[in-house]
Amino acid sequence: MSETHDEIRDGVLERFTRTAVAPQQEEKFPVGPDSAKALGYGAREIDSLPPAVTESFCGVGNPIGLGELQPGETVLDLGSGAGLDSVLAAREVGLAGKVVGVDMTEAMVDKARRNAKSVGLDNVEFVHSGIDAIPMEDESIDVVISNGVLNLCPDKPKVLREAFRVLRPGGRLQLADVLLHDDVTPEEVAEKSTWSD
């Protein structure tokens, strides 16, 4: 990984560690349950969760809403954060299914584990890892979801190769993310704050 990639990763780690620990101090982008509702999550499902599950939510869409999850499916949540999408997916796939959330931010993984425990879910687990080297077997996942994370990855093709590596034949990628409409200069791409502020 280049020095620039390391700097970008470090900036993203710092930013989302702060969001895990003190989400109420986030000022740069919307977080929390109101943000989730504005992005298409049902008010009833969001309000049914403890505040700790929703307070650090910082997604940009609703990847679960892009396709129906089936009971018994295995779901991988790339960049799972504090676990909101993983918790909702675990409810949909039921006890016969399984959800694995992967996040590089240790504070988010710790919070997600507490959140899953607080709602009594046994079919979800969280792994501390980058999403450019997913610690899972080939063709082991039915659905890969991700919410506002790919845009934070300097090597997007590598992340997507990993996602497709773990997907079973006929599996689905349900991705909610932001797109860049304007050109950026090489200097802007290399600037850590472009990725994390």
C-alpha cells in the first residue's frame, strides 16, 4: 500500500473512531436515527432499536432496501460500522441465516458487538478487518451489502474483487454509496482530508 493510501486509511480510521465514541459531536455529515429515516429506513424499525444501535449510523442509503433478504441467507456487511445494517439484516435472514459485519475501525466493531448483544441476536458476528482483504472463504456469501464505504477506499477495484470473490454464484451485491460528479485533481485525491473530513 502506498504512503498516500496509508494516510487516507489513517484519516478514515480517526474519523470513524470519533463517530463511534462520540457520534453527537459529528458535524460534517448526518449521523444517527434521523439520518437513517431520511434515507429510507422505516421509522418503526429504527425506533424499535436501542439508541446505541442507531446513534453512530453514518450511511448514505439503505442497501437492504435494494433487494429482499431471504430467510437462511448468509450476508456480509462491508464496512459495518456500529452494526445497524447488520442488525437489520440479521432480523431478516432469521436464525437459519447468518450476518458477518467487517470493519477496519476497532471502536466500531466493539460497539457493533455490544449492539448485537443488546438486541439479543445470535446470528450476527463482527470482524475487525479491512475490506480489501476479507477474511472469508471463496463463494461463501449469498449477499454482500455495503453502505457509504466504497467511496472511502483508495483501491476500489481491489475491494470489489474481494466482494465478488466471496459471493456465491448467483449472489447479490447491494451497494449504497456516493459518486463523484466532478473531476478532482491528483492533489485533491492525495489529500487525506478529502477522504476523511
